[in-house]
Amino acid sequence: MQVVSPLAAAQPLWLVLVSNFVTQAIAYFTVVSIVYVVVWRWGRERFRRARIPTTARADRAQFRREITNTFVTLLLGMLSAGSVLALYASGRTRLHNNPTSPLAIAAWIVGALLFNDLWFYCWHRLLHHPRIYRYVHAVHHRSIDVTPFSSYSFHAVEAVLLGAWIVPAAIWLPMPMAALGALQVIGLANNVMSHLGYEFVPRWVLRVPLLRWTNTATFHSLHHRDLRGNFGLHSRIWDKLFGTELPDYERVFVTRSDDATTTRDERAE
Ligand SMILES: [Zn+2]
Ligand SMILES: [Zn+2]
């Protein structure tokens, strides 16, 4: 999701969109590169136990492909950003700048995330339909061993569909503008976390009533390993509700790469 500040509405639309694209691209590649260097390079041995088991390993060609696709995704994200900006300028959204308590802003963020999650879940399941999968969503799934650069590696059609949720949200939901900025940051963080390839969320999360239903790196990595389930973006809620959660999720989340990387000596202890 990409959002343009309505404060910039006095400038020509094309200028707002170009500067927004440049800002988005710089911010995205800075964050993802730092995460990659810290986790995948510096942490390669240090985080060995957090590595999520996978049936393939990322190579240079995958990284090149992911970076190219990401530019297309960011570019097409301007369509939804431009739509929200144009709708806001003509008074056709319910977005507002009225004073709102922090608690109300937090509630709007959670509500919008659930809406975004349901939007993603529905499109994602449709894109997995055997008749259309190979034409669009297969691009994202060429990455079996997901990397932080997989986060926005989509086919052009998917890039438009997944970013478009913000348009109905802006039209239907009377959200405070402050929530939009937070949603943008959370969306990016969640995408990178989902494609990290390493699991840093502690095992005890599964014992915490609300937290246990949030998405994890393991949850989405399993989707890339086995295309038949775990379609959610931010949570496990819709997969649980519609019976599409992969049955070994909690087991893999708890064991992580222990089985795959623990040495014989360590196992014997
Ligand atoms: Zn998928
Ligand atoms: Zn993915």
C-alpha cells in the first residue's frame, strides 16, 4: 500500500506521484537492504537456528528477478496512491484530520488491517485458482526460499490488485489520516517479516490468546513451500475461519530449523 499525503495536494498530481515513487523506492530498498545484510549476511551463522527449513536455496538470478519485479510493483502502486489523492481532493473519501484519541487511532489501524487482510486473502486464494495461477501469481512463487527482496516481487496485475485495497478503505472507512501513515509502515514491516526466511518470533507467542493469531515468517514461508494453504497477510484468522491453514504450521513454528541444522552431536546431548 502506498499513500500520498493530502497536504501535497496543492502540487501537480504527477509531481506528487513521482516524488512519492522516489521516496517509496529509496525507503523500501534501504530497509530491505539493511535487513538482508544484518539477517542473511551478518547473521548467517549467528541466526542458524532461526532459519526456516526450505526445499530450495535463493540464488543470484532470484535476487535479480525480485528487484526488477519490485520496481514494477512500486511504480504501479502509484495508481492506488493517485486514486486516493484524487478522491480525497474531490471530497469523495471519508478520510479526515479531526482530532482523534490515540486509542481510536489504534482501533482504526487494527480495523483497517483486518480489512486489508481479508482483501488480500480473497484475491490471494483466487490467484491460486489452477486456471489462472500460472499467469499471474506464479511470478511471486518463483521464490521458494523467500528473501527480504521477495516482499514486493509480484506480477504487474497482482501489484495493482493487492495495493488497491486502500481505495475502498478510503471511500468507506472514516479513518483519521494519522492511521494511514501507520498502516504504510506496518504493511512494509509485515511484508518484509513474512519473507524473512528466519523466525525470530518467540515460541511462547502460541500461548498468548490474541498474539497467537498474528502472521509469522514461518506461516508465510510454509505457503511458499506448499501452495495449498496459509493465504493470510497479517493474521491466521481468515485461514482458520475458512479451513485453509496448513496443518503443520504450529509444529514447524515451534521446531524451526532445529531438525534441519542441528548437528548430530548436538542432537545426541
Ligand atoms: Zn500465494
Ligand atoms: Zn510471499
